[in-house]
Amino acid sequence: GIQVEQSPPDLILQEGANSTLRCNFSDSVNNLQWFHQNPWGQLINLFYIPSGTKQNGRLSATTVATERYSLLYISSSQTTDSGVYFCADNTGGFKTIFGAGTRLFVKA
Amino acid sequence: NAGVMQNPRHLVRRRGQEARLRCSPMKGHSHVYWYRQLPEEGLKFMVYLQKENIIDESGMPKERFSAEFPKEGPSILRIQQVVRGDSAAYFCASSPPRLASETQYFGPGTRLLVL
């Protein structure tokens, strides 16, 4: 099955800083998604981004399917952005494969 | 419109007991997924169900684990004869039929602790 790798595994930012999170996949993907898991464990959909670029407030995501990667940009980070960011894909059917996540901590 | 609901939120069991985890999907959602998350790890797919049908259970251990999504009522993930290694957070997600491959909405999870 497809392998999903995320980098960096951990990230500490000062409030207001920008960051880029990366997701690499081992094969073609068609249903790439980004999720945020807050410190209380709740998972929230951020983007469904099989290709191209989408923006939602301070967050944006870009997927370059031909080169098998996706990027999540966080601008002007806030403490509420802390948590774990996952990318996931279910191209092979409904079995969704998650990456190991990037753990982000934003300092006030 | 209430989100995906899971109960209980926390469950403590002794080794050998049974654990039953419930998931009520969002209104109008007919697809349910179960995932397991070990501490400091990502989510691992367990099973995908539609009403009264198991579509893909390739991620579920063959023994002690079972799942159902009856015509009426919540989806149930059942773990028999729990062992310490079953301690984890179990998340349920649901999606509407038309967007089944695109959008999953997650519940708050059930944190199972096996003593």
C-alpha cells in the first residue's frame, strides 16, 4: 500500500512566525487531505486537496500530484494552531492511510 | 446539526473483559470508519462500514475485534477479552454518501485503558 511520510516530525514556533509542513507519498494519490488534531484530541478537516492550491484564512495547502507531495502553509501562527497535523489519502479505496503527523507547538 | 458522537469518552477495562465503543454518525451520513491511535502515533484504519454492511475490514485484527453498523442505532466496535495492547484512542468518522471519498468528520474519540 501507499506510504505517507511527513516532515518535520516536530516543530516549535514563536507566535507570529510562518511555517511549511510537508507530506510525501510513495505512489500516486487522488484524495489527499490535511487534518489538525488539537491538544484535546479532536480531529478537524482542514483541506481536501488532490491537486492545486487552496486557502482558508491563515492556512493554505498545495498538492503537486505529479511529484507526489503536498505542503501545508501556516502563516502568522497563533497558539491555537498547536497540535498535530496529519496528511492522509484514500486513493486505494476507502482505507484511509495517515502519515505519522507533525507535532506543532506555538509559543506565546 | 450535531457532529459525530462517540461514547463513552473514556473506558477502563481489566484484562479479559469486553469493551463496546459506540459511534453515532452525523445526520444523513451512511458511511462510518473506525480508526485506532496509539500514543504519539498517527491514526490506523480499522474498518469501513455502510448501513448493515462491512465494506473494508482489512485494518482490523482478525481475532477479538468486530464491528457493526445496524440499520437502526449507532455503529459498534466491540473488543472481546481485552489486553493491555488494546489501550489506545479509538476514533470514529462519518461521511455522506456523495462525498464518501473526500470528506470524513471525526468524533471526539473513546480513550480505552486496559489495566
